[in-house]
Amino acid sequence: MTNFPTINPVEILQQRAAADPQRLSHMLLGASEAENQSLTYSQLDSAVKEMAAYLQAVAEPGQRALLVYPTSLEFIIAMYACLYAGVVPIPTNPPGANRSAQRLDSIARDARASLVLTTPDFQSAFTSSADSYPDFAALRWVTRDSLQTPSKRAWQPIRPRPEDIAFMQYTSGSTNLPKGVIISYRNFSHQMHALHATRTLEYSRDDAKILSWTPLFHDMGLLVGVFLTVIDHTPGIMMSPIAFMQQPVSWLKAIQKYRITASGGPNFAYELCANKIPLEKCEGLDLSSWKLAYNSAEPVRAETQEKFAAKFAPFGFKPQAFHPCYGMAETTLVITVYGGAQKTITYRVRRADFEQGKLVPTSSDNSKDYVELVSSGLPLVDYEVKIVNPHTRQLCAGDEIGEVWVKGDSVGEGYWNRPEETEHTFGAHIDGTGEGPFLRTGDLGFMHDGHLYITGRLKDLLIVRGRNYYPQDIEMTVENTHAGLRAGGGAAFAVNANSMEGLVAVQEVQRREMAGVDWNEVIKTIRANIAREHGIRALAVVLIRKTSIPKTSSGKIMRSETCRQFLAGELDIIAEWRAPA
């Protein structure tokens, strides 16, 4: 392993503030130009020191603090303030219309947190449910109002060691209680150095500008939008996830307006833009500045990138800007990225063999006969990636799909206060060779010509009559059946309970009432499409209300929770069909 020097984000921000105090550090886009908010390096450093001095007066080094903020400059100030003060920050998803304080209470208990850093509005909103969570309410709450009483002492600089905890990222908890991933300064430093060593994420060019709309509590938003911009001396432009979801074209217009060079998101973001932005809203759009369009956080689909590129090429978008990548909270951020390839690399394999977990290349142009897979790039420098049979823990052959195991200094230190789960996930060894320890990612994939290809999640794999099916493929078939079905709003899963056994497809609709739409006829077409394209007869097809399908804090479908709600009769159903008993 390369012995990279430790990167201290505290020292870097102070250096930026001293050397270039008036340079833009971060800007949060509002609904209009007048509503934009921004911070220079000097302003950010000053605000951070003020909060850090307060934190040092009320907390001991190493204590944990929940950060409960929307996408805001306040979040960035609080994140750096914790690092300045030696407090361990835990970014969290703030409560909203469909999210209660229960998850925050669970995280606070698990992390044994001492503080909650938040806005006055969130603190006020929480008081209505304080009786339900007395321990959470009893924590020390810190808002901007708390700082009206100045600390009696000035901020005292700290010097963290590589093994010290920089921050904790809590997993989304899609199948169980959230787990806190410990990210040390060693992990953080290796990730930053490794990204630069690839020279793929060219954020540090003089004209570079990054636009991020992914949530700041999520690893992508946090590492890219909060830290990487400061380390690379690059202006960081932000917009809220809600603004993007409500008006996807606002993302593209912001790229044009601020001449953004790097921006991206999960595959569903490109799918949403390709399917839902009317061409008349693109008049005058210019995406020629966009040099790096990263695509990550879920399996990348070749057809999605092709649709997006075809639609927006007339507006200056270049297909070679696409840079699929792969990573997760347990590895700080990135595992694989593109290393200078001029276009997205794909690999076409025979569908029948793919469904048996085998890889046989094909040149067929019949979409029924092949599966086209997208490379997520090359492993970061010093990363070791293995494909392992998840049941035998033996290395897979080159033509087999297996679980992705990873080894490298960006891999987190483990789960907070969970030694058994840490050993299982972070301490895996390959049977027969003893190589390890490796991180078990829980993702399925394979290596080809040095590139990593992700095929899906191990826990989501559908096995029907001995054949392997990936839920995202069936979900895409379902949502493409009718314009009234919501993109990224479906879940496919297998059930074997209550005398039922087979495939279930659950899908959101755009609106309950759509002129001339017979949802029962749509269901018939869905069943026919699933049977024709995948050779499976569905056990049930359920159409549900818009935005009612369970999702993680990062926007991923919670298939296991959707299955539970299906079996428990808790789905908000508009129309459904179930096979006769």
C-alpha cells in the first residue's frame, strides 16, 4: 500500500482562508438569483471557528454529534466545526413529511451521541414529539441561536492522528437498523489521494466548478460537495435534492448558467431527465461545459446513458462525459472510476447464461438474447478487488458472477459498537488462500479486462426456477410499459409466504386519476411484458400511489420493506392483480 500523507481538512480550509480569503467556497442555489446564498473561504473559516469554540466549551473531544440539517450552508459550517473541535460529526437525514424522528432517535442511541446540531426550525418542530423520545430530547441541542452567547474561550487548534475518527456515516437501514460506518482520517486521506492519483475526477483544473444536488448527509454529497471542493480549491455549487426532483431541468440549467464542469448522480437521475423533461423546456440550453458526468450509487444502465446522450447532444452534451463509477459508505466513497477512457465501456453477454450466473460474450443484436453491462471503471490506486462466491467464500472463475470483495485503506474501520457485524462484513477471508481481510460489499459483479461490472445486490437477487433475475431489469420493463407509471418508482421481489411463491411487481403511478387510463388494462400489459421479456409469470402486479414506495435516505428502493408491506397489506393500492390461489 502507498503511504499517503494524512490530509487534514481543518488545516486545508485554514490555508484557503489565509491564501485566498475572498474566493468562493460554496454557493447554495435558491429559486431565484436573489435567493442564492454563498460563503467565501474567509467567511466559512470564521463561522466554523465560532461554532467550534462553542463546541469545545460544551463537549469533550471524541464525543458524537448528530447533524440534522437540510441541504444548506449551515450543514457545511457544522460539519467543519465538529472537525475543528475534535467532535465526531454524524450527518443524518432530517425528518420530513414521510420521516419521523424515530430513526434519529435510533442513531443517537446507537452512537451514544451527546449533541444534536440543527436549525432552530427543526428543533422547534421536534418539540411536538419530544415526549415520545425523552432521551433524544435530553441531548444538548446546538443551533445558531446557541452561538448568540459567545464562548468564554477562543477556539483551540487540534491535530488529529490518522487512526482518529473523522466522521461516521450511517447506512440507510433498508433491511435492518442503521449501522454507523467509522471513517478515520486515514480512510479519508487515502480516498482523497487515490482520487487524485487516478486523474479521472479532474476537479482541480483552473476552470473547474462542481455542482452537487445529492443529499449532503449521503457519502456522495458529503465527500464531493463539502470536502473535495475545498481540497481542490474548486467552487462548490449546491442545489437541494427536492429542487432537482421537482424540476429536473433546473439541474441542467444550473450547469449551463454556472459553466459547471463536473456533476452527476445515480442512474435514475439521467433516466428522469431523459423521460420527463419536455424538449420545449430545453430551448437555449448549453451543456458544452460539462466534462465529467459521474453516474453511480446504483447499477448503471447502458440504455439510460444512450437515451440521455441522444436527447441532450443537440444541446452540447458529449457522450464521452459519462463516467460511471462505484462506491459505498463503507469505503468512504469511491471504489472504481474510469481511468481516461474516452467513452463508456460496455460488455454484451448471452442472457441465458447470464441468468445462470455465467458470462458468455455475444455479438447478437437481438435484445432478447443478450444483456449489455456497463463498466464502473478501474479500481482506485492501491485497491484490491476480488470476485468471490458468497456461499463458499472461494474465488470465482473469470466467467462467473460473484460477490465483490474489496481491500484498501479507504475501507472504513468497521461499524460503530458492532464487533460481530464488523467481523462479518469487514473481516472476510478467501477460503483456500486465506487472503484478507476484505470488505464484503453485498454487491454482485465481475471483472473483465481490469474493469469492474456491477450486476445487482446479493440480497435482492431473484431466483425463480433455478434462474437468476435482477430486480432492476424487471422494474425497468414495468415502468416502460406506460407513460402513467413513475420512473424509479418500482420494486420487484420474490415472495415465499402465506401460501404464495413467485414474482411480485409493485409500481407507483404518476397520478391516481389520468384521463382515459384503465389501470387494470395497464396491469395486463405489464404481465405480458414481464412474461415476454423475462420468461416469468408474475404472481402479483400492484400499482400504488405516487411517492408511497419505501426508499432509503439516498433514494434507493427498499425492496425488502416493500415486500413486507405487500405481505402485511400496507401498500397504498390503486389497482392490483393477483394470480388465483
